[in-house]
Amino acid sequence: MESARIDTATTPDLGPGPLQELTPLVHAAVREARGDLAEGTMVIPNANYTDPGIAARELATSFGAPLLVGPARMVERPGDWVTLTLVDTPVVVVRGDDDRVRVLLNACRHRGAQVADGAGCSRRLTCPYHAWSYDTSGALVGIPGAEGFADRDRASLGLVELPSEERAGFLWALRDPSGAIDLDAHLGPMEAELESWGLDYHVATTMELKLRSNWKCALEAFQETYHFPYVHSASLVGQGTISNIVTFHRFGRHHRLGVPLASMPTPLTDGEHVSCIYYLYPCTVMATSPVGAELLQFWPGATPSTSTVRHSVLSRQSVDEADVQAFYEGYAPLIQAVVRDEDVPVLESSGIGLAAGHTDAVLGRNEIGCQGAHRQILADLGEPAG
Ligand code: FES
Ligand SMILES: [Fe+2]
């Protein structure tokens, strides 16, 4: 596969971020050919990938936490909207005429149909079933044949709003409309870490793939670089990275992996030679690159052995500009192909094997990112880490 040329000269300056502190640490790890290692191996029981009871408990524990919806600029202008599904909860993210971003349940108050699908910009969201329409704040503003519903209070029939809040350029929401979102508690020290980049990402493109694997099998594939020489040797991800050496830093329930890029010179000179792979509890991975980031959200499916990955390519520059758009038209398909054609076959294979029962998973000391994520998920389930 051909590599897209990444022109970093025109990308906006970031805040200081963690790279200044992190780059020498990652460089030292490369020199010593040894990254941060977990204390020991860790066994994940088969049931954690296959048992419907555990899957149901995870929905209440891990997925009761604030979930990262996307960068706040996923809806840039008043009237912009995007739909997605937070596990099992269809939502439409809308920037209102008042410039406030709301995460609304994408369920019509008539009989539940989704009032929007995909992405768009409009002053009204109109349900395709009987054409009830809502404004950009979710208020119900139109009912064809309104006399049929005259004894109902229209003001109480707006789209249900989920608790949401913006921090460090990203939007988080709860699936439970009656819950109280506490991002101070959820993000802890990760807020300052994300804030330090001064991130203001634009969404260049998004793809969603249905997977035949537990959501944690999918997550694991993006928490270690151990597989890179075997799975990614022919593509830009494998060729651009020094595999199986990572640094690990915990930030409360979340963590950061420092990954050396193949461009890392000796002696060390200025420049971005490190990718940060963030694990944002419970189900989000964000991998930074010199031009932007990849955002991966792993949503559990209807059964423990199915899931959905939503993969977004994030840009530091507005994708409204023609040259930026042209760059992403070349670059995004290459990145998407790596995930779709290289990662998905192996992570599904892992999911299918585990779904057959009989085998547990064992995570190596080198798979410290996978271990870190599992430890937090198990802690919230109240189960010991093995
Ligand atoms: S379900 Fe939306 S208008 Fe009937
Ligand atoms: Fe991979």
C-alpha cells in the first residue's frame, strides 16, 4: 500500500502537550529496546468475553460512565447535526441556534422513530414516519393533523435530552437521561492532559463497522503494538511505527501509551516522533499523529460476541478548506483500510475463537495498555484482576 504524504508544515501549532516530556522517555525505551512492562501476565477469563450476564453488568457499570461522544466540533455551526448510537441508545448531536451542543435521544416522541440519520445541517429535524418536527433545541414545533393530539401538551413532547458536557474540546454524555454527569470525577487528571494539547479537532470522515467480536477484543487491538509486524507490515501504520515498545502513564481511570514512530532519529532532534495513544475509559481510543488523530469507539452489540467500532479521522485543520479536504481524501481511505482490512480480520478471529468457549485470554507484560483497560473494567465490575 502506498503511504499518503503527511505535510506537517501547514498544520496549526499545538499547545505544549505532553510530547516534550514524553519524547525523551520513549526515545530511551527505544534505545534500551524495552518499554514499560506490566508486573506480570494477566488472564482474562473466557466469560468476560462471552457471558451475557457479565455483558449486562458492564452496561450498568462501565457504560453507566460518561461516554466520549466525539470532538465538540463534530457539529461546527448552528443547525449542524450528527447521529450515532451510544451502545444501544440512538442519539442526535445538534448545535442549536443558541450555539449550545445538545445530545438528544434520537427517538420521536410520537412512536419512537429516528428523526435524523447520518449528518446534516437544518433548522428542523423532521421524523420520516408522520413528519413531526423538532427545532435545533429538540422542542416539538410541528405536528401534521395536530387536532388528533390536541389534548397533549406539546411543550412536554420535545426530544429527550441526555446529560452532556464539553471539556478539553470533546463532548461527553450519559446514556441515562435522569443521571447526573460528573466529569471532574470521571476525567480526573486526564482533563489537564487533554487540555494541554489545546485540541480543537474537526472530523474529516467517519466509518462504522459491525464486528463479530466482543467489544473488548476490538479495544485490545488498539492498545498494543505487539501485532504490528505481523498484521501491519505492508501498510503505513506498521511501517511508520517501532513495534512492541510503549511507555505507559495512568491518569485515573484512563491512560496514555507513548509509541515511537519510525521517524524517531538518533540523536533526537525536534519534531513529533511519538504518537500518544489514549485510552479513555471505558471504550474510546484516540491515537494522535502529526496531522491529527484517529478516534475509535467500541460499542458492545446485542450479544457479547458482537460489537460496533466507530472510527473517525480527526483533523487539526478545518476540513472546509479545499487543500485540507484534498489531503484527507487521499489519507483517510488509507487509514480506514488499515483498520478494516488489517485489524478487523484478526480481532474478529480472536472474537470468534473466544466465543467458542474453552480458552481464556492471556495478556503479556508487554500488553500493558490492554491490561490497564481490563483492570479498570474489572474494578468497576467488582471483580479481581487475574
Ligand atoms: S413516529 Fe415520528 S412522527 Fe410518528
Ligand atoms: Fe492494529
